[in-house]
Amino acid sequence: MTDPRLLDWLRGLGSDGREVLQPSCAVMTEGDWNIIPKKDRVLLEEGNIKPVLLKKHAEIPELIRHLVKELGLFPAGPTLSFKVSFTSDEQKQWRVETGDGAVREVDVPWTGSYDFAEALRQFTKMAEKPAAEEGQRAALHTHAVQLGDALGEALLGDDDRKRIRNASGRDGAPPLVTLESDDDLILSLPRELLRLDGQFAVREGRIDLVRTTTPGSQQAPTLSKPDRYLKLLVNVSAPEGSSGHLDYEAESYRLHRALHDYSEIAFTELGSADDLVKGVAEHEPLGVHFSGHGAPGKLLFEDDEGQKDAVAINDLLRDIRTAAPDKFSRFFYLASCHGNDPGDLEEGQVGSTISAAQLHREGVTQVVGYYGPIMDVLSTVAEVAIYKAMGEGRTTLDGVRQARAALAQGVEITGKVSHRAEVVQERAKTFPFAWAQLVLYHRGPDHPLSLKLPEQYVQAQEARLERKYEGTEQRRFLSTGFIGRRRDLHAFRRKVRQGQHVFVFQGLGGLGKSTLAFKAIPLLAQGRPTMTIWCHEIEDAEHQARELTSRLSTFGQERFGSDWGGVVMQVDRMPELTEAQRFETFLGTILDWCPIWSSTSTTWNRCSTARITTIRRPSGRGRARPSRRSGRR
């Protein structure tokens, strides 16, 4: 800062020229700043050059490392690319082609060695349940070591190992190992267990590992530099009778608590495939979070009665592209168990499509999935780490690396004190390889998905998390944010289709009975006009019968306009009618005048106990005239 060339240049700019200079900082010690003459310090400040003062020079490297980390400026590590395929239909050898064009053929790990297949089978089986005993964890570790050694030996050559070792200890991201294959068996193996120099290389942060597939289209989308904040569409599907109980209400609450600090969130309400497609078109999310169950190449949604609806992934993505061709999400979090499970090694093939690989193959740029099942608590740990990194403007790969570290250490990366710390540590202890279950598919440049959220974003997001209402001041209903009665609505649909038309919603105040009825009415009406009568409002009236008749007449006026005036006039000319008979006359006339209510009218006639006066609707000129109709119980 005392270089005369810099000071002379600033003086030559003049005050107007110095005022428009871009702000900059100079890192120095307090002692160095104090020895600069006062007039030169003023000159520097006028040039928008601000000092960042430290106590001693030794603190400068640490400050730079901190800034690089906070700003996500880690330099990318070297990339080691491997394209792996079988050499023949016999599937006895792999053809491994590296990024620099070198090709080698190696025996597949299970050829001639039953130990690998048995280790994979035992590891997969044991990883599904908590390893509560030390002996169980030791056996699981033994199988993992055997798998990791074999996978590392088959994939990494001597030069690859040397490059990884040379990159160890450097600042920045670790080397990125990219595995590309069109074979789902190759993609499904638990390669996160890969070992190098007696260590699990992924767990120790020595490498990052991603998978990729050859896209089904040459125009497969990739990530570009972000221009929006993170926005997620969350779908929770819990069809009745699906294996593994998933509580829709609890899962929705868990996800809301986990994600709302890092992303704008929109929830689908019905858990159906159509609802997800409509949600993408309406909300234009950067990513989709699917929580539920899957099947090979399919995702399990709910149909409109809450039953299983297995939708093929390629059909789902086709429908999304059709409904929202310019809003296709680049990111998909497949929060379902067995999203990247291995095939049957004894058969030598998967025999079905891996869900995570199929999503990626069909054009989703980034897919996060799980190998095997994962506990809800640990799933939350991974989700928070990944979405927190995204919200900070960092890459998905950064988030996955943080998530794996959190799963391995049994900690939550939230920046907050967690009351669940002991629970997380216990789950991580009994599921010691949860970090290896997290799988990332990625294609193209590794840009962040989202801009970094400003500090005020969370407060603004909290303000937007408001439920929206419809209705009058006397009665208001939730139009959005209605969570917790999906099963009741499914049961309601089934009963309507079975022919039931009378329903009673009973329960304590504040449980959502009115909103449930508000949601149910359109399902019962099926496009027909509806009239709602609130009994407690009638009870407060001085003349209850008269008030009930008046409301029915008001509905007639709204439905039929000026024609209804003639009905009221005719009824007023019949003073012998009691209030109950006036009500019956109005109701009978409404049923007669609504052709689409023919079935309802028939039901009314059968239930009537007396002769009912109805008013014929005028055709052309003339006035409405009374008629008589009868019915019997």
C-alpha cells in the first residue's frame, strides 16, 4: 500500500475518478497500516480501498483459507473418469476406459470368487437393520472391507492411485472419480466403499465419487450458472398397503422442519403423479424431492383413492416435459429406499432398471438416491447437509460430501444446537455405513444449482409460509397448506363411488372438520351447484325455520336469476303454507329446475311424506305457475 506507483495513480485520477472505483480490500497487519502516512491512508480510502487488519502476518493464510471455504471457491480437484462395460455377454470381464483414452480389461470381482458375491449379499442384508452389537458391526465392517478392496482393485490402476495420492493434503476439493456405464449392474455396486491404501477413500475425503449414464438423448440438459434461489417441490406418497409404513403427516412435517431454512418449499397435496406434474408446471422448482417407495424403474404414487399407483419413470418424465417443457427440473432427490440397489450376481444381471439411474438416463442432470434402506433420522441428516450447501450457493457435490461426513460422524450440519444430537449419534453408530448408502448421479459442468441465499431470505421465506383461505368472514377454509386429512379424503372418494351420499364429520373443535367438508363437497357434487347451510348460524337466528327458508330462497335467486322472483311471488300468494311447506316448495322447485340433479330429485321424491307444491319454470313469456307433485316415504 506504500508503493508510490499506486499512490501516484490514485492522485492522478482526481477525487471524481477515485469515487467511482470498485470497492476492494487490502489484507495487512495493524502495524503495517499504522506506518502508512495519514494523507496516504486518506487517499486509499477515497479510492474505495479498505484495510482488513490482522494482528500478525501468520493469520493471513488462515483468513484466505476461511474465505475460500465460505465463498465456495475451492479449486476443483483432478478428475478421474472411468467408462466401464462388460467385454461380452458372458459378463466375466470389465472393459475399463480412462479419461486419457487408456483401456484395460479386468476380471469382474465375483468371477471365480464366491466370497465377493457372499460379502455383497451379507453387507446388503446387514445394512438394512441396526447393528446394535459390537460383533454385528465388526462383521459388517469385514464385509465392507472385502467389497471395497475388490472394487478398488478392479477400477483403479497404478497411475490412478498415484494421482489420488499426489492430490492428498492439498487445499480444495478432493479428486473426483466419475464412473460412467450403461449397465445397471455395474452402476448398482456399492462403489462408495472403494478402498485405497487401507482406507475407505470416500469416507476419509480422499476422493469424491459420482455416477453417470449415457443419456437417452444427445441433447440431455446440464447445469448452467445459477440465476435463481433454491426452490423445491416436495412430494410425499404413502399409498395404502405399500411395504414399509410411511406416515404422510409425519413425513411432511419432518421435511418442512428440515428444509425451510434453506429453500422455498411447495408441497403436492394429493401424492399422485398428476399432482406432481401439475406442481412442476405451477411452481417451476429447481428440484423435486420425492419421499415414498419405489420399484425397479418405477415410483409408487397414490391414486385418487389412496391405493398404489406404480408409474414408470420414463412415463412420469414424459408427462412433465409435455406439461412444462421449459420447466423441467435439473435435480431429483429420490428419498426412497433401494433407489440404487444391486442386481443378482448369481444371475449376472440386474433384470430391472435402477430407479436413480433411470431418472438420470432420461434427462435429470443430478439425482441423489440411496443404496438400500435408510433410517428417517439419518435421511434428515443427509437432506439438511445437501440442501444447506445448495442454499449457500455451493454445488450438489459439496453437499453430498458434507452429508457423507455428517452420516459418518453422526452429527447434523445445521449451525444450530440440536436436541436430537444423541439420537443421531446412536443411529449413526448402529448404521455405521449409512455414509456409503448415499449415491449421486451427475452429468456435465459442476455448477451450483442455486444462488447463495441472502441473510434476509430466511425471514422473507418465513413470512411466505402462510396458509391461504377461501370463504366468507363467517366461514373461512384452508385452500392451501391443508395437511393431515389425505386418508380421510381417500376414504370419502371410495364411499361416494360406492353410492353413499350422506356423510357426518364428527370431532372436537379445531380438528379440521369444516375444511375437510369444504374439500369434500366438490367430490360429492361432481360439477353440480352446491348450497351450504351452517346449522350453528341458523340456531342463532330468532326465527330458525324462516331463516332456513330465506337462505334456500337466496340460493334460488343466485342460481336462476330473475326467474326465481316469480317463484317467490307465487309462494307469497299461498298464505296457508307453513314455513316448512314453503321450504319444501322452494326445494322441490330447485330440484325440478336442475336437470343435472335428476337423481337427487328422484331421491327427494321417494323421501317426501306429503304432497309438495312446486313452481313450473316459465318458458318464454308468462309467469311461473304452481303445480302439485307427490311422493311417499
